Amino acid sequence: MRARLPLMLVLAIAISAAGCQTIGPASIQRDRLDYAGAIAGSWREQMLLNIVKLRYFDAPVFLEVSSVISSYTLQGEVNIEAQSYPFSTSTGANNTNRRLGVTGTYTDRPTISYTPVTGEKYIDKLLRPIPPQAIFAMVQAGHPADYILSLTVRAINDVFNYSASPARTRREDPAFFQVIEAIRRIQQAGALGVRIEKSGKEERTFVFFRNKVDPDVEKDIRFVRETLGINPDSKEIRLTFGLTRRSNDEITLLTRSMWEILAELSSGVEVPERDTAEGRATATPRLSGRPRALPIAQIHAGSEPPASAYIAARYREHWFWIDDRDLASKRIFTFLMVFSSIAESGAVPQVPVITIPAN
């Protein structure tokens, strides 16, 4: 009886391990964070690569991760074998041989689906200008107005921003950065508001300034109104898209598309001199007096993998990267992810039908 007890105990443990364990709940915390980090990292690499491509006149290509499904299989098997022999006259006892075997199999089969951005979705994501309402919604949410506007806007009421894009290379109008810096100070004082009005299918957005403010903020509000040609008595100013305002109670934003934003950021790529000399890539526009307030991503280049990189990508036998200590450039990529989401049309893309086998 005593000899059987250890065997039964081992058998019970083996059966429990083989048939009663579950790995589903324990995998959620691990998989969710790991997949989220991997998708975010690959998104940044893809965005960096597309910025570099624009300097070489290569078209940006986007491939989205449309679904991630993790399928696990845990199988266990217990083998017991016993052989008994007749009574032995030499030993004076029955001879019995016992064999216990336990085997297990663990299989991880992730199914990841990719959707290329093409057709109407490509137009919505890259070529369609970002809606002015979405830009001021970000400002209302607390993002710095001067930073957001300098990155996403070509002009405000016919007052133009700086541009390094080959198609639109130009210096900024002197009043542009003065206006957006004044809007930033008004925002910091809590004197800037946004209101959305819906009438049927039509949606209108209004910007307004608080009346009771201190003298410095009042001076900034007066400067913005005068520079942009806004009626000083207008309590609410309609926000619209375009180049020139139609009335003196409008703020008209000529916004950029994601393609234009990427083209502007591509001017910060350190393209190897040999590539520009041989005509493989465009040279950096040589405009003196680039505004210091203009957001720009410093993208370095080299023949060897970088030692300390926030993000790196290999293209045409060169490495391109952003230094992990460059907070300003890292901040650009955070906003690019937000702008990329804003540029979406809101339509749910058609994803492949996936059949997961039951194990």
C-alpha cells in the first residue's frame, strides 16, 4: 500500500498539469503590451522610412495591421505501463515493472493580417487636408496652439507659414509666427474657446475669445483680430477651410495634408552628399532664416547602425535614425500618430475573413 502512494500522487499531479491548466487569461497582460509595443514601433519605422523616401522621390507606402489573433495550444499526455511476472522461487516474491511517462506540447500560432492603404483610403489618409475643426479640437484639448498650427497650417487668413517643400518653397510672412504665438498665450490664459453647432447634417465650428481678461491677453486678442482682419465686435468667429476669408467674422485655415506634413519634415533628413551630387535625392532647400519655432525632425544618416536611436530604418544601403536624446524630434512622431488618425475618413476598412481552427 505504501509503494502505491507515491505513484498515485505523481499520477494525480501529471493529470492535473495536462488537463486542468489554462493559459488564456495569463496571456492577456503579456500579449496585449507586447503586440501594442511592436505595432507602435513598426508604425514609427514605417513613417520614418516614408519621410526619407520623399527626399528620393519615392512614393510613401503604408501597410496597416488590421487584426492580430493569438492562438495557443497546450496538450498533455500521461502514459502508464505495468508488467507483472509469476512468482519467482529465487527471490520469493512477485516481480512487477512500472513505467510512468508524461509529455507536453505548447504551440503559439499568431495570425496577423495586413491591409495596404490604397484607393479612397489612400486619398483620405495622405492627400486630403486635415479638417480645421480637428486642428482646433487638439488646441482646445490643451496641445500648444503655436506648435500645432505651425506644423499643420499653410496659411491663416492669407498669412502664410514657412515651407521647405520643393513644390511650395517660401519664407513665412512676418506676421505668421507672431499670430500663432499670440494665440498660444491666449490659450494659456484660458481665454480661447471652441464651439460646435450642428444643424441637420451641417456642422459649423466657432472660435471665441473671453471678454474678461487681463490687459496683456486683451492686447494679444486685439493683435490677432487686427492682423487677421477680424471684426473687433464679433463675439464668435466661424472656422472654415480655405485661403481667403469671405467675411470679417471668419478664421480661414489653409491646412496641410499628411503628405504635405511628411514632405515638410523630409527637409530635416541628412541625405548623404553622394546621393544629392548624383541626382538620386533632392537637396535641402537653402532658405536663410528658418524660424526656430518651426517643428522639424532631425533625421541622421550613416553607413553603420546607430548606437542610441529612438527609431531607425535602413534604406538604399544607409541607416537613417532619430537620436533617442532628441526630445523635439521624438515629439514630432507622437503628433504624427495623432494627425494620421485624424486624417482617417472614419470608414471601417474591409479586413480579410479569417478562420481559426479549433484545437
